[in-house]
Amino acid sequence: MTALTLSTAAAHGLRADAIVIGVAKGTKGPVVAPGAEAVDKAYDGRLAGVLETLGASGAEGELTKLPAPAGFKAPLVVAVGLGAEPGADNTEDAEDADAGYDAEALRKAAGVAARALAGSKKAAFALPVDGPGAIEAIGEGVLLGAYSFDSYKENGRPAQASARGKNGKAPLGEAALLGAKPRDAAHKGAVARAVAVSEELNRARDLVNTPPNDLTPQAFAAIVQAAAKEHGIKVQVLDERALTKGGYGGILGVGGGSAAAPRLVKLSYKHPKAEKHLAYVGKGITYDSGGISLKPAGHNETMKCDMAGAAAVFAAVVAAARLGLEVDVTGWLALAENMPSGSAVRPGDVLRMYSGKTVEVLNTDAEGRLVLADALWAASLEGPDAIVDVATLTGAMMLALGSRTFGVMANDDAFRSALHEAAEEVGEPAWPMPLPEHLLKGMESQVADMANMGERMGGGLVAGLFLREFVGEGITWAHLDIAGPAFNEGGPFGYTPKGGTGTAVRTLVRLAELTAEGDLG
């Protein structure tokens, strides 16, 4: 992984392969951002004009390369777009204009540059730094943007994930963050948080990108056990015998058609000063064929990503432990492979869930809600202060919100708003969604307590209502449907790669931080 270092060195005297600077979109053309003063001075104050001549406008995601000025030890300058200059938009008030560059703009710019510099040994990032928040954002952008998963192309066998970079090149070796003070406690803390969160988010990406023949429920559980041991987290794995004995009908039903048996994994991070307890529940379908209700051609090629919710929960719990947050966090990973076979659950079957409720299965491709239902009830029995489940649950949510935004549903409006704000704060687009009570009627069953399907219209909301039925009474709960942003089938953008994205990890970590700080009632 790319190493982050803090440096107060002058840009012209730093030995590096490139110097990264920011350029913003001003009202009259590109504007050189703070941090690049030394480079601009070497161009006699004409750097903005030179960039404009080369076609740069300062737009977000834009990247322009030009030779470094004479006297610089680095041979290359990489100018990356930051979007609108603070205050350039007349609709913004003066207070917003004084706030400096948005953290997400810095994060995206650093990510674009880090990806473009794959194969370089060292780059100096001279982006705008006005405090620890900017340092953290740039650090995250570098570490997330430098990510690549090419290990299966090397020697025909899996190697260390993220070992190679763009076009087979190694990722950027070192990023020196200029303007960050190596001895400043706040600056060092910002980098430490960026490293912990980014490494765990990249761990989630690795899991999502791993082929399903290598990431079975058992293999996933083993990876969790190894990480838990390393970071002092207690872990419990329920195998098929324990699941049968405990009556986990949802997980067993979904996993019954596969030769790879299901698992329920519980991770427990506890802090001696914790006053609150959060439970995170993740959908972990390591491959989803749809079961007997088989997916049509063209819909199953990326279904290795159907465990992205469990990966996010796993990564968030480990990140909380690494950061030493003063909150107890329990992660529940409902792991199964949904396959068609003679032992698979059939449309028309009735499952008795861990809660005791019975569910008529009308569509075996609505399986995520079945495994989550068992895990939600297990989490509820411990009486946490709040439960958040994360799942690539419905195509309907993708139709509603597109491929970059996840939906947030909850049984408490204030908690839903808090989660939405936490997601937006860390740069994960999200949108609050309702839970209309009238949609419950569509899940009525003549033979069971309820069915696993309801009205087709509003299918993402129906799934949320189904899950709510398995949350313990009086427990605050929210549901994140990450079906859209969990897996990027298009080209990379900002600090987001093609493939697994690790979405929701940062939201869950931020929620844990806010809870530890007492900012959530």
C-alpha cells in the first residue's frame, strides 16, 4: 500500500517523480489553488495561463501534466482539478467561501492523481492544506485512489491483493503530503485515521473483488477470524450444525442449495469506556445465482459482489478497533451461497426464521432479506442501542437512485437523518427513503406469517419493511441498500476504482465515532 509521509519541505527542493498541485475552476478561467505557490512563482505567476493553454479548466476529475520548472528536483507537475473555487459561485455566502476547499473535492483530486501516478516511486502532494481535515481527506484520496486488484493476473494464482497497479504497474510507492507537519499531533492523527480507514475500506474492496470460487462462506469466515485475532476482536462462527441447532431457518434455507455451507459470523469489539453499543449486520451472499428463481443471462456475471454489505460491516468493525473508538461495536455477517440444486429452497416453501416467524418464499432471488432477518434477530437479542444493516439488496433501489447513491431507511426519522448526514460528511452519496405502511399488505401470505415478496413497485421499500419485522421491539434500526454503488461496472472516477468500491465503510465508521463522542442520542 502507498506510504503516506508528512513534509514541510519546499516543493522545488523535494526529490520526487512528480509534484501534484490543485487547480480550481474560477469565474474567469482556471485558478491555481493554495499549496502550489512555489510552482506558480517558478512560472513567473503565469501557471494558470499555461494550464488554460493546455486545455485545463479546473473541473473536478481533470488532470493535466506539464514539465516542472527549471531548478525543481521533480521532473513533472501534475495539475488536478478541484472543481469550483470557493466563493466562485455567487450563490454561496461569505461564510461558505471562507471555509476553503471541500474535503470531498480534495479526496477526489488526490485519488485521480494517485491513480495516474501508478508506477512512480514518490510523489509530492502540494494540495490546499488548512488543517487536519484537509490532510486526512488528501491521505484518504491517495490511499483509495492508488488501489488496484490485479492479483489474479499474476502467475496464475492469487497473490497479495492490491500488489499491482494500473496496467500492471506497482501502485504509487510514497506520497509526501506537503504543508503537513510531521511533529504536529493533530496532523499525525489525521494521517493515522486516513490509513486505518483506507486500509480497511480497501480490505472490503479486496473481498468484493475476490472470485466466488475462492470466497466461499467458510473462506470468508476464516479471513475474518485471522483479522480479528490480529486486532483483538472476539469472533464467533456458527457453522451449519450450530445454525441448525439454533433454528436459523433463513440462512439455512438460502444456503441449502450450495455445496459450500453457510455461516453466521459475529465480531465483537468492546471498549472499557464505552457507554453505547452499536450492532452492524451485513448481507454476505458470496455468490447469487438467484437459486431456483434463476437470474437471466446478463444479470449474474457480477454477483460475486452480493456480499459487499458483509464486507463493509467487517471492515468497519476492524476500523473501529484500530481507531480505539469508545463504543462497543458488534458485527454480524450472514454468509451463504445462493445456488440451484436438488436441496435448494423452492418457491412455495415455508421457512421458520430464527425469530420464530414463518416466511413463504415466493422468489428465491429475494434471498438477502432472508439471511438478514436471522442476523437482525440475533443482533436484537443483545439489546444494542441501535442496529444498522447493510446490503446489496434490491435492483429497485438502483432504479430509484442510480449507481452511485445508496438508500437509507429507518424506523426512526432522527436516526435516518443522522445516518444520511454522516454518509454525506464522509463523501458517500446517500438518500433518505420512506417505509410506507400500506406496502406491508402485499407481503401477506395465506400459509405463513408473511411472504418474502410484495408489490413490485417500490420493491426497495418493500424489502426494508420486511427487514423491519425482524428488529426487536424498541430498538432503533436503519437499513442501507447499497445495491447501486457497491460495485462499479464503469470506469474509475475520483478515488473510486472499477469493481468493488467499499461503499458504506466510511459511513459506518463515522456513525461509530459520533456515537462514541456522544453526538447521537
